[in-house]
Amino acid sequence: MPTTLARRVALSLILLGIGTKSAGIATARADTPADAARVDHDAAEPLGTTVLDADGGAIAEGIGSPAVGGSQTPPPIAPVAPPSPPAVHSPAAASSAPSSANSEVSVRVHDRNVFTIRASLGGQSAEARARAASQTLERLVEERELPDVHTEEHAERIVVFGGTTPIVQLAADDAIAEGDESLSVHAAAVAAKVREALQSERQRKAIAETVFSISLFAFSALIAILLLGKVRELAGKLQTWITQHPDRLPSLRFHGIDLVRPAAFRGGISVALSGGRILGQLGIAYGWLLFASSLFESTRTYTERLTGFVLTPLSALIGRVGSALPVLVILAVAVLVTVLLVRFVGLFFGSIGKGETTLGSLPRDLAVPTGALVRVAIVIIALLFAAPLITGADDGALARLGVATLVALGFASAPVLASIVAGIPAIYGRRVRVGDHIEIGGRTGRVVTVSLLEVRLEDDLGCHIRVPHLTSLLSPTRVLGQSPLTVVDVVADPLAAQSHVRSVLLAEARRFGTSVKVELLKLDVEGAHYRVAAHGPLSEGDDDLATAIAAALAREEVALGRSSSFRP
């Protein structure tokens, strides 16, 4: 059984090969009109089929009408003529053979078929024409505006344009191959397909760009938030490090002169960090706003406005700074010289105040205020006179800046200037000296320092009291000298001998001062009101005037009276 099946499969393959070979031979024989006629004549005759039996023998049977009675008489087998040699075709014959039909090529935009081209034109194949048209459509899709698709007729051809760009040329062969009635109808159909394809592709591109822009918007917002946090975190870490390591910050020195001390340098760095953090965050927010508004077509106009609002003044400022660069260099040198001079003057007069340097005409206690006046004069001279020398014009920008600065400072610091003016006579007239006990503006204490702005006092508890010189214009100043004034109010029994009471009070007051005064302010049924004042060096004992008076009255058996609301 398997053998029989294998033989039948082999028989089928042989018959299939014979049929294919016969078709190829028929085609090859139809090279000339005579051969074609002969092939048609042979094809009209009944075909003979060779059948293989099970034993491998060949039986030739004619395919025709069956014999009457059911018996079939095999026809005589005609002698088979030997095969004729293959015909050799000349080049002329080969060129005269009809060409195969043109293949169909699609013009595509991305993955979309727009129209088909089936014919060649002007020596350009259909594939080349389709490829050129596809490339042109790709370029038109990427243009900013949708081009106007129209057709124009040129010398029995119609050109499909996208704006001013030709897309494809169409001829009568294209209309015939497409089955259209005329070339104009075919060109209109192609133009409609191109127009529809461009609109669809631009719509698809717009949707893709919108989705991509939204994604970029969200992603850029996350990046901006991350950068804002990083800037804040970095500024915080630097601020913490400066606070924890104040000794690692250097001072700015120039030839041994401290221009900026570490404390001032630390404060400047802290201010710079705070300002830099704010500017950095504003810059990040501004950059993200520009980027986000440039992603969408409807907000791009705001991008241009924001850019012009910020960058135009900045570029103009940079241009002016660049043109004035030589003047700025000279100005920087002048500022450096002024700072060094002011610093030197402050150190010089400070050394005089400490006694390290002596100046015959200037006492030590006047050195510090004199140094302050000299430094203010140096700054004013630099603003008023050095600016015209640098710019070369009396009405230049720097000169006007100096005048405007002085006027603004004058209005803003009017109380301070008034206090300075009121303090200059007090300082140089020696009205108040360091170490004196004074009473000014209702405050009493020992003078610690006298500056251009204020008088610093120290009260009985060691606390400092700052009294501006302007107060001396509104209230009198009582100078007590090197010793303080002690005042105690006492109420004695009105029935006691007041002369004896007075003598007791005077005796105790003289223990606490060289200048004493006992004054009877009031005498009534409730008591005798005395005020005891002692001015002089402090007692060496641990008690004070009030305690001593109380002990003396108790020792002399002088009773105390009843206090009233009397206030002299």
C-alpha cells in the first residue's frame, strides 16, 4: 500500500512537470507569427496522455470519442519525429517582442497610499515618478501652512502643484492606465486625493504634536519643580555650613589692611546666597514659562512678548555697559581707592582713640568722632569731585548720580544729620565727658562713650542707655560730675522734734557724699516729708543711704509718719 501511494505521487509530479514544460514550449514556439499559428493548430488537436501502469510500463491512449460497444481500439502510434533544434533569436527579433504591462506603484505619505502611477513618462519609470512625488509630499506636509493644491496644463500634460511646488506630471497614458475618461478628469482626481492626504497628514501631525507638547509641558514642569527644590536645598546647605563654620571664612585684606572683616564677609555671603536663591528660582520659573508657552501655537505670541519684555532692556543695558567699559574700570579703581582711604582713616583715628598713636592737636576722646567726620567728607568729595574727573564732564551721569545720592541721603537722614549737628558742639565743646554722671532726657547714669550720634550711659545695674544728641535740644542736660547723686524721700513722725530729725538725716547723708542737702518738703498731720540728697564718692560700706537713714531713725527712736500722695 505505501508503495502504491508513492508511485501515484511520483506519477502526479511527472504529469505536472510535463504540463509545465509543454506550456513553456508552446510559449517559446510562438516567437513568430507562423509559429504562433502552428501552436494554435496543435492546440486544437486532441492531446495524448501517457499513463504509467503499476509495473512501470507506458500505455499511450488517445483522448477522443469512445468506441461504440464500449471497446476501445488503440489508434496506431505515429512515429515521433525528432525534436527540432531550438531557434536562435536575433536582437532584432528580441526587441520587437511586446513589453510586459507596467507595474502599479503607489505614491505614499508616511504609511498612507495617496494615488497610484502605472505608466512611465519621459523616460522616467513609474517607480521613479512615484518616489519623487512621495518625497515632494513629505516636504509639503512639513511646511508651516497647508499649500493650495491645484492643477496647471503644460504642453499636453497636466502638473499637480502644492502651492508653487510641482508634485507630479500626468499624461494621457496615466489616464488610460487608470481607466479615466480624460486627462483632466484624472488630474482632478489625483489633486483631490493629494489635497485629502495632505489635510489628513497635517491633522495627524497636529494631534501628535499636541500630545507631545502636553507631555513635554508636564515633564518640564516636573523638572522645574525639581530644580526649584534643588536651588533651595543648595542655598540652605551653604547657609548652614556658613553658620556652623564661621571661623573658616577669611577676611579680605589688602597690604595688611582689613577691607572686609570675617563677620562682614559672612553677612555679605548670607545676603548674596539669599539673593542668588531668589534670582535662581525666578530664572528657572521664567525659563520654564518661556518653554511651556512656546510649545503651543496659541501661546507662542506670549513667548515673544515675554522675551522682548525681559531680554530687550537687558541687551540694551549690556550694550551700554560694554560701551562704558573703560569708564567702569576707572570707576572701579576709584571706588577701591576710596574704600582703602576710608578704611585707613578709620584705623588711624581708632588707634588714636586707643592710645596706640598720638596726635598732639587731637585728644583721645575726640579721635573716633573726628575719624567719622573725615570719612564722611571723603565719601562726599569722591561723589562730587571725583566723578567729573573720571567722566570728563561736569554734568555727566556719575556727577548727577553723586548729587542725586546726596540729596536723597539728605532727605532720608534728616533726623540723623540733626543729631550729628547737635552732637558736634557737645563733643568738641566738652560739655559731656566720659566718666561723668549726667541726667539727660529723664535718664541718669555714667557716661561711657560720646559719639557723633549719641551719648551712651550706664545705669546702676550696668545696663547701657543710648540717648541721641537730638534729645538735648528738647530737654535739659544735668551734669553731676564724677560722682553720682543719691536722693531719698523720708516721712517722719510730725510730733517728733523736727530739728533733731533733720540733724539725724544730715549726719547720715554726709557719710555718702561731700555735698548734701536735707529739705523739708511738707508737714501735715500724717507726717513730715523730707528729701535727702547726697552727692559725692560712694560709701565704702555695703549699706546705702536709704538703709542708713532707716537705721539712724530707729536708733534715735524717731517714728515714721504716714505717706500721702504728695509729689513735689
